[in-house]
Amino acid sequence: MADVGAGEVWLGVDLGTQSVRVLAVAGDGTVLGSGSAPLGGRRDGERHEQDPGEWWAGVCAASRAALGSLGSLEGVRIGGLAVCGTSGTVLLTDAEGQPLSPALMYDDGRAAAEAASARAAGLAVQDTWALPKARWLVGAYGPGRITHQPDVITARLVGKPVPTDSSHALKTAYDVEREAWPDVMGLPREALPDVVRPGTRLGEVCPAAAEATGIPAGTPVVAGMTDGCAAQIASGALRPGSWNSVLGTTLVLKGASPTPVHDPTGVVYNHLAPEGSWLPGGASSVGAGVLTAAFAGADPAAMDARAAAFEPSGAVAYPLVSPGERFPFLAPHASALVLGEPKGDADLWAALLQGVAFTERLCLDYLHHLGAPLDGPLTFTGGGARSPYWNQLRADVLGRPARVPLQTEPALGMAALAAYGTGSGPELAAVAERMVRIRTVLDPDPDRTALFAEPYARLVDELAARGWLPAPVAAHAHDRLEPDAVNHRNTSGS
């Protein structure tokens, strides 16, 4: 396939929770234009909905803003676009693609009964996944076509309903290994969309969509992936053994493997990459959201500087943002915990930072327990990666190097997928690596790694004692910790 053309630009569209984001990206990763538009929503207890019409209005506004700065550039051609959305967001549409219901967002929790029924039928789904919500929607609104968030936009762009991608279909219980819908969906077969691999060409921007968005008619539209996978592409973590740790409100780890990583508990699930390899991962309920909750209005940089005096902290934390844990273990009734008494705010801040890092290490230990390849580079992205102190702390706790990219927006990942899907590279990893620029490389300090061995072991033991962490996983974490513990005994003179 030909190399990326010097005058070609790809559009990445990210349908987020609070906004639509569009980037215009050159083949070398240079962002030539960007635009965004806000999104509203309705939250009430377990209910979280959005109006699908707002997505299209947001895409139109954000696309025009992103393309506005390209007018002064000579010889620029839009090579293609791809769209990502929030994983598990679903709605019903009619045969023409028009919405018949509001969109139930990724964390809408009203379909617990439908999820239990699906699990009883042998489907590994969680309460907030798209399949139980699709069943709930059919019960509440009547029959319709099951539609994922990006499908609404790609249908408007192309001018007719199009297949969904296997990445967004995963949480609707699509069997990515067989590449087929299971026989126990509990939904009419005609309600289920056709499914294609990410990167598949869906069609071209139609004249009506071109007039609304400013995107030239005839621009190829490529099937996208979920926002988490889009962020992984933007991190460049696509070679086997590579992992991207996304630290935002919560913690998500996504990696690359030549084969699926099978997990009997369903904690780790696998997305299918465009070329047929696998992107395993899991999402924890631990994350930076606890800092906002515990220290509203605090200056993170100032708190980081004070926390450096508490290594390790006098307390050990498992800082859940909300009740229940999904990864590295499944414990619906788990709650946040703090062992010991922090010596003031700075010590508590330190305990929370360290607790997230301990959870991150336990996630990697669990992945190793499952046989996942971990020998590639580790990348830090998400809002938490803006903290230099926290980044180094995490690398030290993990005892492995880490990279921090310059630009990690999901929209960048979709621009790379669009470039791949339109024939601009033999493999997605190579296209992404041309677009990804690394800002910082972190090397762990072995002495600091050893220093955190004891509090990590204490947390592992507490999680196991509470019945949340399975005993074999706790034992495996201890086995992997032993070299660090020995090093700590040696350096401390004990």
C-alpha cells in the first residue's frame, strides 16, 4: 500500500459524554485543526440518557470548526474519517436509522434484571452493558433496530443505515471470536445490526451530510472503535505485549495480544483488532476521581509536592470512585478502604496516589496470571498522566519503564484508523506509530520499587481477606512481588 500522502488529512470524531471532539490530523500526527461542541444529558439515579439528535448537531459544529483552519493550507485533501463513541451506549432506531428512543449511556444502570436473565442464558455481560439495556429498551419502547452511538453518526454521514463495528458490538454480546451473534440474545434477529471489523469502509459522505458538516462529499467513512480502543490507538500500544494504562476518573488498561486473553470471570474482555489480532483489557472503578471527591478545589501540583514526603504513606488505600469493582477482580459490593490513619491531608493524598498505583500493579499481576503478554512498552495516558510526580510514582510502584505520549485524544486514534482503513498503511500499528509522538520516557527507581513492596503486599492481603480478590490471584501477586521484597530487605539492612 502507498505511504501516507503529504497533502492528505484524516478526521477523527470522538463522541464523548460531555462533548463531541473532531481532529484533522496529518499523516505524521500533526494536528492541523480541531473543533468541539458540548453535549447535554439527563441523569437521575441509575438513569443516564442523551438525545441522539444532539450528537449530530455536535458533529456538524465540531467538524466545521476543525475544517475551518484548513482553508489556508494548499493541496490538502480529506482522506477519510472514523467515529468512536462511549462503550455500551445504545438506542433503538427505525429501518431508516431514525431514533425511536433516547440513548441509554454507558453507565445507565436500569437493566440489572435483563442482565441477570442474559447471564442465566450463558452470556457474560455486566449490568451496564449494551445487551441488557437493548432488552430494556425493547420492553419500554417496542421493537426497533439495535443501534450503537457511532452508528447514528455514520448513518447520517453516508445517508443510510450502515453496519456497526465489532468493537462497539462487543458489549451487546457479539461473539468477536466467531464473528457472529450468539443464538441466545433474547432479541429478534431482525433487530440486530450487521457487524464488520473496525477499519472497514462503510461508504462515503453524502451531499446532504457534506452541506451540514463541511466535510467534502465523497470522503470515505470507515468503521470505528470504542473510545477506549481509540485512546489505545492514540497511545501507539498496538504491538503484542504493549499496554496502555488510561488514568482518568477511573483506571482502564488495554493491551495487544496475538491471541485472546481468556478470563473465566469475564473481568478481562477482548476487542478484535482490524487485522485479526486482539486487544484485551479491563476497566477498574479505582481512579483519580477520588482526589476530586476528597479534595474539592485543591491544587494537584501543590498537593503532589507535599505528598512526596510520605513515601510510603502511613495509610494504605483502595480508592474506589464508586461502590463495586470490575477489574482486577469482580466484586459488586466492594467499597473504598483506607488501612491505617493518615497523618493529615498530604499523607492522605499520598495514600490515594499510591493506592491507584497499587491497583494498577495488581491489574498487571492479574493479566500475567491469565497468561497475557506483558513484555512490550507501557504507556500512560488520561488526565492523571498530566502529573509528573504521579507518573514517576506509578513507574516506581510498577517497577517498569513507561512512556507518556504528547497527544492522546481518542479522536487522534480515529484519525489513525481512518488512515489505515483507506489504505494508507499495511497495518494499523505502523500507521499509529507514525502519528504518535512520545513526550516523556520514565525509568523506575529500583530502590523506590522495593520501598513500596510491603504496603502493596498489605493491600493484596486485605483484598483477599475480604473475599474480593481470589486467593490464587493474591498468591500470584505475592510471587511476582518477591524479588522486590528481597531487594527491600537487602537495602534496609534487615
